[in-house]
Amino acid sequence: MSTKYPFIPPHLEKGLEDLSIPLIDLLHGHLKVEMLDCEEAMTDNPDRFLEGYMEALTNMYCLTYNLSIDRKHLEETQ
């Protein structure tokens, strides 16, 4: 975390400051990175915690898609 944004990982700072990037896109990208890191960790360690963490990450990753799809639909129909 940085001193400028104490709750935001440093690799998201530039995207956060670019107001043209929807926050859901930042979240989606971050979740993908977390999923890849978790998958790599699971290769060396078949821990049940990691399995549960991966399931939670996957659920949130899917939610970002579902939110984007439903928002797009709302924008097109209103």
C-alpha cells in the first residue's frame, strides 16, 4: 500500500487516478491477478484455505462481469 492511497495496492494507483477507467474494471483486473497468484500458490500447497480463497475470488470475478452486463443493459433500456 502507498502513503498516497493507504488502502489501494500500488499497481492500481495509476488506474485509480485515470477517471476514464471504470472502477469495476480495476476490480476485475485485480481479481484476475489475485486468482493467478492463488492458483500458483495452490500448485505447491493444496491447502483448503487456498481452495476456499480461490472460490471466493472466482465468485467475485464473476460478479464483476454480471454487474457490468446488467449495468450495460440498464443503460441501453433507460
